[in-house]
Amino acid sequence: MESKAKEDILALRQLPKLKSLLKKYRQVKTMQSGLLQLSELASTVTDMAAFYAELKSVIKTLLITDSFHITLINSKHNLELAHCHNPEEIRLHDHLKVADWRKCLTGMVFENEKPMHCSAKERMALAKSGNIFLYGSSCIDWLGVPLRRGSQVIGVLALQSYDDKLYFDESDCQLLEFIGLHLVTAIDRVRSRELLEQSILQRTEKLTETNKQLQIEIAERKKAVKMHKALLSISEITANSQDIDCFYRAIHQEINTLLPAKNLYIALLDNSDSKDHSIVTFPYYDDEKVHSPLPRMLGYGLTELAIKAAAPTLIAEGEVFYLSEQGKITSEPLTLDYPEHKMPQAWLAAPLMEDGKIFGILAIQHYQDSQAYQQSDLKLIRFISQHVDTAILRKRSQAEIKKHHEKLEKTVNQRTQELQASNLNLRMQIDERRKAEAQLYYQAHHDGLTKLPNRAMFSDRLSYALRHLKRHPEQGFAVLFIDLDRFKMINDTLGHHAGDEFLIEIALRLQDCVRDNDILARLGGDEFVILLDSLQCQGDIEEVASRIITAIAKPFSLGGHTLYSNASIGIAQCSDHYKDSHEILRDADAAMYQAKNLGRGRYVFFDESMREQLMASMTLEQELRVAIIESQFELHYQQISNLTLTNTIGFEALLRWQHPTKGLLTPSEFLYMAEETGMILDIEAWVIKEVSEQLKSWRQSSEYFNAFIGINLSGRHLVQANQLNKLIKQIKDAGIEPHRLILEFNESAFAQQSELALKNLRRLKDFGVKLALDDYGAGSSSLNFLHNYPFEFIKLDRSFVRTLNTNNKNLSLVKALHDLGSNFGYHLVAEGIESEEMLKKLQNAGCEFGQGFHISRPVKMPRIMAENEAILEVNG
């Protein structure tokens, strides 16, 4: 019993502590619940007014008072009252609106950026010291904390207590700071949401406006597409329509797709000279109220109104609108006295014109809608009327042409009968002429005795073989130069008749030794040549040469005499170093003389060692140096013509060497030596000097005042250091217009250091001279030169031009090059035009310019002296 009593006493003593702990537990639980509610509220808030309403209940739950206010900094960095809840002082809100926040407790918290706890006594002391001023009722206790966003203070949260039994402590301050953090979170969340909604609203408005504009543009585009389609159809109808009535109906249908044109008519004036007494006809009239009217005199109706205005006319709502040629619209009231039951609500018309003179109108009208046509339709009806008057005038012209054709047909029939008789006689003459020309051609290209091809024909075929070899190097050929032994003895002993029979027999035996595709020719006397084509190996040549020697060695029976002869044969095989037929014939001839020297009746292949090539080269080099010092060169000018207009546009300066012993030499005979030794630069400097003097002399000539001169230059100017500067300086010092010079370079100038060459070409282009690519078609002829290089002229090589006679594929290439020239900015110049047929082909292929023997041979041109110089020369 005593132990139980003791336990009861102990329990009674602990009961107050347990009640105190229970009270604290309930307070903590209430505080946790309130703080949790505040945290959820701050994270889900969407509206600050709702947040403030909920905040009141949270503060009331957690703190000793629910009197509080919130101030926030505005865009001008001044504090503004954001929310106020003060049941004790309902006028506090009005006071705070006009209060100077910098002179109150709230302002001090904001300025100091620290929490502040102030009692009524402390508040009064601050007011007496002038640090703050008082407003509203006096509170018993005051607590304020700064609202922070990061390190920045954005406002103040303040509590007021009006109960003298309720004071704030340190825990209230911490709790209020915690509430302030959630308050800032809520403020930022709502502000972000407001900014987002504002941004969305602005973008929505912008997208709505953009969509509206887009819809307008789409509608206008659809309208424009529809209009263009209809106008295109009208143009096609005008171009293709043959029957005028069908044309009217088709035009009516197309106009009806653009405008309300159910009612349309066309009125025409006759050709009367008196406009006041003209008759109006209606070739087309489609109207819902009025049938097609009969022709009538010109009066005072709507039709006459448009005829008198001679301009597109619109009548709508009692106003008449006119469209001038300058696109201006004028208006005036409609004063025409017109029957009301016939007057359309809207009327649109345009005049039909011929050489500025009106001959009719095109009109459409609407009887129900006064707004059926707008002022913008005046331009449209003008366009349509222009196509209509074109078709009408074309139809009239066709009728007049038909009458003329009928008259001409009778005349033609009469003339045809007369010409048929004349043509019969002319055809006979042409046939005889053709036979004569064929005979002359045969005689010009064949030996009269043996009927074999002569030197001219053989040289031509050999030149062709050389060109063919460049394109097909695997298809070799060889030239056999044959000289007969004892021919002079036969000719002198037995006479020329026996000599002729001997040559004829030789020709027959030689023909038996060669193939059908080989060429056998007689050069003259006892010299024969053979072009062996399509050879596989040297053994084929030796086989043919052995057969010839065996055949010639057989006895000949002439005039009862048995004679013997032998053949000495020199053989020159094809090689890419041969430039023309003369060189290969020369080497074959040299080999033939070597065969003679070795004992006759044999064949010898040409070897470079047969001639003293080295000595000849040394001699040529020395003579060339003397020629530069003594200026033994001269220029021949070949005319360059416009193939379409056949007028001279310029010349190409062709270098010639007046050799003291060899005569006039072309560049092919010495220029290679100049290129190898570098003397080419001195020669070209002399050429530029001579051409400059020629151009300056042409200033006195009206014929050649604008003519240019082309000069072939070495690629050294483009790749050697400072050489281009010297070239430009020489042209400048010459005192001529650079654009009158055409500097021509061939493809070999760009084979090496192509980038440097291209850079220097552009320098020349900027300097002002014209540039040309020479010998195009003779080498690789890369298309790269056409669009990357600044050439103004592409010169087709003469060898390429000659192929146009037999190769139509190359004609297509010329056309393609001409079409490319329109895009890349160059002109085609054909070299080596040697016949009218070739000229015609080039013209048809689009080639603009050309030169050649058919147009003009190279000639020397005298200098044209100034007038005062000529007078001095005469007097001197």
C-alpha cells in the first residue's frame, strides 16, 4: 500500500511536466502544419490575391497576430504597398499610400537590409529623434524582416501587435523570415507566370496579325495567279486563233473568269473619213437583255462615250472614270441621257486602236451590281483590248493578203510557164558546167600522163594524214619517195614517147604493189611517191618496198628493145614532230638520195643523222640574232571579219622574216628556235612597237579608227618574273589605247604554273587589253579555259575548222561553244576559212568572227601619216 501511494504521489508530481510537454508538442505540430501549408501554397500559387488570402490564415496560425503588411520595390526603386491586413487600423492602407517609406520602420528595414524588432517606446523615441514619422494607431510591438531574392532586398514583411500582453520574440523573427522566403518564391512564381502569359498574349496577337496578313497575301496571290493564267490564255488565243468568231467567244470566256462579263460586246467603226457620219457595227454581241443590234450611225450612247474618250472607261453609281496613258484615273458625273430601263448598273469598256487611231471598243456590262467593276479593272480591260485589236487587225491583214495572193497566183502561173522553158535550158548548161568543173578538178589533181594523183592532191592527202595522226596516234603511216634509175638515158636514147610509155608501165607496176587504201602519186619526171596508210609495224613498209624494187627490176619491152631499171626508195615514217606535208616529203627525199648514194635499187629509212640538224640549228640561231639586231622582220596583217555583217573589225599581225638568202620565212620556220633561246621576247617587243605605231597611224583613218590588232605572244609573259610588268609598261609608253590590242595566248602558256598565268591574265584584263585563247581545238581544249579564264575571244584552230567539211559533230561543238559564249562572255573567231562552204557552215553554227584566205590573205599595210607629217615629207 505504501509503495502504491508513493507511485501515485510521483505521478501527480510529473503531471504538470507532461501537460507542458503535450502543449509544446501541439504547438510544434501546429507550426509544422502551418509551415507545410505555406510551402505548398508558395509552390502552387498562380494568383497573388489568393496567396495573400491564404497567407493571412497561415500567419494567424503561426504567430501571435495576423496584422501585417507587405511592401515591394517598384521599377523606380521606391517601396510600394503590395498588401495590407490590419483589423485594428482599417485606415492604415490609405496612410501607407502617401507615406514616405524611407521615413518609417519599414523603410529602415529596407535600408539596413536586416530584421528589426521595435516596441512602442522605441518607436516613439525614433519619431522624436526625427528618424521616422508616425502614422496610424500606435501598436504595442512591431516586427519587420527584409524580403530577399538572392543577395538583393526587394521589399519588407512587417507585423504589428496591438495587445499589450502579446510581444514578439526571436523565434517569431526567425519564423517571419522563413515566411518571407516563401513569400518571395510566390511573388517570383506569379510574376513569371504573368510575364509568360503576357508574352504568350503578345505572340498570339502577333501570330494572329501575321496570319491575317498571310491570308490576305494568299488571297492576292491566288487572284494574281488566276489573272496571269487568264491573261496567258488570252495571249495564246490571240496568237493561235484562226476564226475571228471563235476568237471572240474564247476571249469572252476568258474575260468571264476575271470579271463579271456575262454581257460583252464588240463595236467597230467603218473606214469612213468622216468620224461624225461613221457607222457602228457589232460583230459580237452577247447580252442578257438586248439582242445583237444592227449596224447604225454613230450617235450618243455608251459606245460613243468610250469612242469619244479614246481611253478605258468605267461607269458606276452615276460617275464616269477614265484611265489615261500615264495610268492616272480621272472622273466626272455621268450626264448622258440614256433610257433608265436599258442603263446597266456598271459598264466597263476599252478602245480598240490602230496606230493611235480608234476603230472600235470592247465593252462589258452588269445590270444588277453597281460595284461589279472597280477602278483597278481599267488597266485589265486595256490589256485585254490590246489583244483583241491585234487579232482583228491580223484578220483584216489576212483578208487583204489573200486578195493579193490571188492576184499574184495568176502572175506566178504565167511566169512559171515562161521560167520552165528557161530552166530546162539552164539545167543543161549547169550539167555541162559541172562536167567541165569536174574535168578541171581532175586535171588539176591528177597527172595527165599516168592518170595518177599529182603533187597537189598528194600533199592534201598527206596533210590530212598528219592531222588524222594527231587524233589517232596509233594509226601510223609512211611516205615512200621513189626515183627511177636510167630514166634520163631512156628518154634521151629512145625519145620522149618511149619515156612516156616507160612511165605508164612503171605506174601500172606500182599500182599492183600497193593496197587499195594507199595513195600512189607522180610528183613529176621519174619521181613517184606512195602514202602507205594504216600500218601495223615497220615490217609492212619493208614488204611493200621490197615488192616495188622487185617489180621495177623486171625487164621492160619498149619499141622492140628490152630495158632494165631500178628504183631507189626513201622512206619517212609518221612522226608527231612533222608540222606539214613538205617536211615529211623533204625527209623522204633525203632518204631517197641516201639510197642512191648507197648503190641504188634499195630502200633506206630516214634518220635524223642524215642531215646536219645541229649545224642547221646553230646557223638558224645565229641568223635569228642578226635578224633581231638588223630588224629583218616585217608584219603582214590578216583581216578579221564579222561573219554576219561581213565587215572588218580588226586584223591579226602575222610575223614574217625577210631572210637575206632564204626569202620570206613564216614563224613555223624560225619561231621554235626563238622560243627555245628566249629571243622570242625581243621579237615580240619589236612586234608590239610596230603594232603600236600602226595603231597610232590609224588615228588619221576613218576606216581603221576603231579597228583592233591581235598579237600572238609567248607564255613567258605570264610566268616569268617582271616580264608582265615590262609588257604593260611598253604598252603604256607606246601611247595607244590598250583596248585596241588583243593579246593571244595558246593553251601551252597555261600548261605549267596555271595559277600564276591566270593571275597575270587578270592583271592584263584589268589593264584594259583584250585577251584571246589561240589555237583552240588543236590541243586538249579544256572547257576550263572557257569559264575560269578572262578571255574575250576564243580562236578556233584552222585544223579544227577544216574538219567541219567532213565532220558534222564538230559543227555541233561549234554551236555549243557559241551558246556557252553567251553565258561566259566570249566571242568565237574561226581561223583558216578557205571556202564559201566553210564560211556558211560557221555562220549557221553561230560563229561570230573569222579569218582566212577565203576572206583575205595576209598583206603588208602602209602607215597612215598625220596631215602635217605628210606635208613635211612632200616639202622635204
